[in-house]
Amino acid sequence: MTAGAVTGSGLEPTGERPGRIDAVPVRHPGRWVAVAVVAVIAALIINLLVTNAAFNWSFVFQAMVQSPVLHGLIWGTILGTVFSMVFGVVLGVVLAVMRLSENPVLRAAAFVYTWFFRAVPRLVLLSIMGTLGILWQHGLGFGVPETFARWFGSSNAALSFATINANDVFVGLIGGVVGLGLTEAAYMAEIARAGILSVDAGQTEAASALGMSRGKTMRRIVLPQAMRVIVPPTGNETIAMVKDTSLMLAVPVSAEMFFQLQAIGSRTFQTFPAEIAAVVWYLVIGTVLMIVQAQLERRFGKGFGAMTGTQQGTIARLLSFRGGMS
């Protein structure tokens, strides 16, 4: 009998340990082929960036720090993004609450708004924003509309408490921010609605049982918990908004970085290097925003859900990679 045979009538082992197993790792030749292909492509791209004179890197860096470009970067790109996102987030949350309301009129109004602004391209909407002044050629009045004023035997001017030039509202940076903010609100409404729906309904019921109003429940309980779902897509929308500020040239908005770089490229006949300068600035801003987004995701994601060790390790590696970009 061998050493590993059973003894007697039972199934008792003999006590000897099994022999060593010589495990052979599984080979993945396809991975090495993919690595080689990526390395070759990366080498070709680096060679193109370094050796091709068409990039004219000295002109690129000179164009990036020109005063009109920096002014457009701050006022048109950065502040335009901030104002548009604030406008879009606030209005989007209101629309999300309306979509979840028990009132059918509010639900329908919010649905029509999101349907319209999600269907119309931003470039088309911004182009229309720049021409909206034709609808109010005699000024945009605030008060009783002229049609209703006639019912009272009065003119529009008599029942309006303020009148402004429509071109001051719909042309320039204000018009660009309003146009981008209106379209962003439609997307943020769906993001906020998904975040609100991700919170267990029992939380709202418990708050109601404690006597909390619906508004206070939304501010104190629902929205803080919904942030873990809202933050990641909102970060993506913010990065997308940075790029979409370049569409404000359709309004037109001259105080915008891409507009100014295009003007420099046209004057100096260096169109391609001027556009590369814009790409570099967008990469810098996008990198900073990605780092901020990663930190916010880590903060609002604490304590939610039970993750396995593998999932925790994967997320930790991703966050450390993003954090290492700073």
C-alpha cells in the first residue's frame, strides 16, 4: 500500500503531507503583443511631437501667456464654466424635484424643459441666443406684457417697472453663460433625479415621522446622501463645460480663450500652433478638475456600501493614481 492509502475500514489519512505542486503560470502572449503595439504607437506620437516643425512649440508657449489669452482664460473659460455650472446645478436640482413631485403640472413642465434642452445642440442654441434681441427690438420690459396691458387700456411702458436692451442680455458673456446654463440644467436635472432616487425611501418616511418638512428632509437627509451618486457625473459635466465654453464664439463672446487664440493664429498665420496652445490649456484645466473630482468622490463615498477586498484595492489604486497627478 502507498503512503496515502486509507487504513482499516475508515477513510483516515496516513499523516504524510502531499508533495510539492509545481504550478506553471498561465502565459498571456496577447498582452505582450498589445504592450508592444502601445509602445510603438507612443514612440511614434512622441517622435511626431518633438521632430515635426509644424508644432512650433516656442510659438505655442508664447501664445499661451499673451494677455488677451490669459484674460479669456480667466473670464471666458474659467469664470464662464463656474457661472454656467452654478446656474445649471441650481436649476437642475429644482427641475429634479419638480420631476419627482406629485403635482402633474410640475412634472410635465420639468419634462418638457429637459426634453427641449437635451434635444437642441448647444452650438445651435448659442447661435440663437446671439440673435434673440430681434424679438425685443424696443427693449425687454419687466412687468405686464403689452398684450395684457391693452386689456387695461394702458401701454406696455406704463405697466413695466424696468426696460433693458435685449442685446445686453443675450449677446456677450452673459448670453453665453445663460445659454450654457440652460442646457446644463437639463442634464443636471436627470443627474440629480438619479441621485435622489438612489436614497432609500425609508429615510424620507423616517424624517416625515419625526415631523420634518419635505424641504428640510430634502436639504438635510436626501441630498447629502445623494451626493455620492451626483458628484461623479457632475464632475464629468464640469469638465465638459470647460470644453463647451469654446462654443460661446457663436454668440459671439470675444472674452474667451479659444476665440483669442484663433485671432492670434489668424493674424500671425500660425493657426495650427495657436490651436495646439488651446489644447494644452484645456489639458491643464481638465487635469486639475479630475484631481478635484477624485477627492470629492473619495469624501462623499465614505461609509457607503460594503466592498470586497479586491474592490477596495482597485478603487484605492485608481484614487492614488489620480491623486499622484498633482
